[in-house]
Amino acid sequence: MQVPETVQATETATQRSAAPGQGQRIDALIDEARHNMTICNACRYCEGFCPVFPAMERRRAFSPEDLKYLANLCHNCSECFYACQYAPPHEFAVNVPQSLSKLRTESYRQYAWPGPLARLFDRNGLVTALALAFGVTLLLLIAIALNGGLAPLVSNQHGGDFYALIPHNVMVITFGSVALFVLLALGMGSANFWRESGEGARALGDGKSWRQALAETFALRHLHGHGKVGCTYPDGYHSHARRYFHHFTFYGFMLSFAATVTGTIYHYVFGWVAPYELTSLPKLFGTLGGIGLLIGPAGLLYLKLKRDENTGDGKQLGMDVAFIALLWLTGATGLALMLFRETSALGLLLVIHLGVVMSLFVTMPYGKFVHGLYRLAAVYRNALESRRQGH
């Protein structure tokens, strides 16, 4: 396959090192991604691998906005890297998954609201997340100590009732206010992403495209790999492991969320006050969700640490591990609460669990969680563009 001379004259990725300064770094990443996409658009060997390549082929030129959209549409399966005849050590140094991964990370920073919080978390994601969890736990302990002492936390007079230790209204007001802020921040970030894509609010009303995007997202269709043999992740061999662990993580999180929602309905609609029986919906959802959050994040971390370093952004590792750690700790502390709810350990476990959950909430708009929202928007836009062309 021949590549146009204008492309051959383009600087290689290794020659274009990022200059100091955030703006110059983004410009360098844009240039690198455009360099890769221009060569890919001339070659088209990988057009059947994933949605990135059909979306790429609908464009003759690549604006920064287009490239960020393609970066969030990429699922980082890396199959194109192992199949590419222009990948390193070739002089063109085409590395689509790594290039788009770097640009995707920059898009998290760019779209986050408010921006300063994103930069704070990004500097050292894992340390910041764990420090935040410890800080929130410590603040809860101080608040309890000032409101009657810590003795109830280490006694077994609570009868398994969380609200005997921390009043229900205190939990609702505290976590409700944080949840509202998080929803606002996530909404603003998603709006920023969609606005920059060049699509207006009216474009969000295509029901058929939403059904396609949601079906692909909930089934993790694009982690099946080319020919449904699985991703070439963490290395050049095909495997479904990443898709399975993503399923455990995603549905574990959703079931844990469902436990909270059903518990709220029990309390406010039916007047059924916790603690609930182990066979109740909140307990069943919580147990299954906790198990999912133990298996999924642990598996994803294992694969991430084994991943071929040539196919990802090493600077994103702290952000990824922070999110995985908080998800795993949420599942572990939640299950521990159910197992030891009748013991004197309940109080301390409750405070630790609430600290971890609060930290997970606060970091959601500034960590890896947002990739799910931006990717859903990108998958929807891809379905929308495809429908417009009659495909």
C-alpha cells in the first residue's frame, strides 16, 4: 500500500517531542494524532477493527475537535497497533492506541469542571485519592467524637443499625450535597465535550442512535475485538479477559447503586427503616455489587500492570489505579459491613466505608470515571454520523 508523499514528509512521532507548557503539549499531541490518522486514512488496512476507523474515513481532514472525538471513541484494544505495517520501528512510527490514549487523557483535563480540581487530582491520582479517603474518614471520626464520643463506634449496642451511629439525616444531607455537586460537574464536563464536538443540543434527540449506542455500551461490543475473538490486551494475544472484568466492574457498580436507590425507596416510600434482611433487594443488590467490585477492578488492575507499555499512556496510570483502588475498596468495605454488622467492628467499618465512598464520589468528575460518559457520547455520535450517511 502506498502512502502519499505529503504524508511521508510528515515528521515522525519521535521527532515531535512535546514542548514545555500545557498548551504546547496539547498541540504536540494533536499533531501526533493527526499524523497517525492521516497515514491510517491512506492505508485503511484496519477499517474493520473498531468504530474509530469508519469514523476516521468519514473525514478528509482532522480538526483538534475531531481527533479528541476519535480519541474517546477508541477503546484502546490495540489490535491496530499489532497489525500496523507502519508501527515502530518503521520511520512513520504510527501508534494509534498510544497517541489517542494520550489525547484522551488531555480531554479529561480540558472538559472537567471546575478545571483546578482536575489538575489537583491529576498530579498524583492514587496518592490524592487515598489521602482524600483517609481525610474524610478522619473528619467523620472527629465529628462523631465531638458529638458524644467514640465509644459507640467500638460497642455492639447498635444492633446492626447504621443510623444508631450516624443519624440518617446527617448521611442524607452530607452525601446528597456531594452527589448534587458531582452530578453538576459530570453534566458540565459532558456538555463541554458535546459542545466542542460541533453538534448542537438538537442532535441529542435521535432515538435510534441512542438505542444503538446504549446497546453497544452495555454489551461492551467493541471489546469483543475484530472477529469477536477478544482484545489484543494486555499484549498481542487475543483475550476476552478485559471485557469480562469490565462487565464485573460496570455491573458491580450499577448493582451497588441500585442497592442505594432501593434502600431509599424502602425508607421514604414504604417507611421500611434499615437494617434490612439479607434477602431484601438492597442487601441482594449490595452483595452482588460488592462481589463484582472485588473481582472486576482486581482483574483490570492485573491486566493494566501486564499491559504492553507501547500501547498506552504511562502518565495516565496513576489516574487509572486511583479509580480502580477506590472501586475495589468500596466493594470490600461494603461487604465487610454486611459480614460484621452485628459486631463491635461495625462502627469503624462504617466510617471507613463512608470515607471511601465519599472519595469515590468527589473524584468521579476528575478521574477515569468520566471516560465512560465521554465514550458513550462518542459512540452515540458515531451512530448518529453513520445513520446520516445511511449506513
